[in-house]
Amino acid sequence: MSTVRVAVADDERMVRTALRVILDAEPDLEVVGEAATGAEAVSVVRRLRPDVVLMDVRMPEIDGIRATEQILSTMDEPPRIVVVTTFENDAYVYDALRAGAAGFLLKRAAAEELVQAVRLVARSDSLLFPAAVRSLAAEYGRRPAATAPPWAARLTGREAEVLRLMATGLTNAEIAGRMGVGPATTKTHVAAVLGKIGARDRTQAVIAAYESGFISPR
């Protein structure tokens, strides 16, 4: 198994140290850099090019949302970004997801949850806490437009089904089993959905589906 390289951005040294200790204890994970501010996070990520970034939402200079936007908009192959937050039902978290974060993780999460989250987003295979993403979309999402989004008409029936199953948090393998198709076919469908929506990853696709009214978050 290849090693997943991780960068940690948090303004509290103790938090950064705790995350490093947990991740470095795993044979397939390695913390390659740390940052104490949003601006430093952008610099560290550009220089070290990690696979995954654990990004605190509220940091000095620029916050985690702006740092996420800068990283994703200026790098050809940006890392997967996981927002680390104290409060689950937070508008900042939703803004970070809309900005392109792959998911979020609570600071009180157990060590096993942290490790699993990093591995999961590195594989880009599912959503973190799909129920929480749905709840955030219901609370903070934009009002759906009166008409269907332009991309909805471009989805085939199978692709629309895949998008709905993605929103429930199923992995590619689970979607394949549910639909009775092979893993390669599912992967092709997922890629087609992302391309037609214009989404960077599954999280952005699901957020777009909720905000457009294509899927109801309630």
C-alpha cells in the first residue's frame, strides 16, 4: 500500500501534535508538514504537495475556507482537503464544502475515525458523514431554482441513479452491488456524473444536487 502524505493546518500546536501522533502511528500514513495559519497552509501545501490536508476552519490571516479556495484554484493536481471543525452544524463547514473541501471531521472524533477519514478521502471513494452533509444542505443550502439545473438533462437514467446513491454515502463497490453492474461500470458512471455537473469530486456533486433541488436534503 502506498503511503498517504498528509499536511495538518491548525492554529493550536497541541491539536497539530495530536493529529501528527495519531497519523504517524499508521504504516500507510505520514504527516509531511504543518501550518499554523491559513496563509501558511497554502504555502506548505504548494511546496510539499501532500495527498490530503486536514484544514482547521478558523485560523489567523486567512481562514480555512479561503485557504481551501486558494489551494484548489491554483494547483493543477490539488490535494484532497478535509475540514476539521469543533461544531458539526456550522455554516463555515458548509461554506468549506461548497469551496471544494472533500469532507469534514469533528475535532472530538476518535483516532480510528480520523485515520479512516484520511484513507477514505485519499481513495475518493465515498462521502464523509453523508447524513451530516444532507443536514448542512438543508440548513444552509441555497434555495433551489424554479427549473431543473442544465446538467440534469444531460444525465442518463443510470447516472441520475448513481448520483442519488452517491448522496447516501455508498462506495463505488456498494453502488455496483445495488445496481447490479461491475465496479468498472460504476466508476465510469461516477466520472460521467462529475463531468456533466462540473464537480471536482463526489462531495461537490452531491452539494450541487442538493442546492439545485435535484435531490431533496430533507
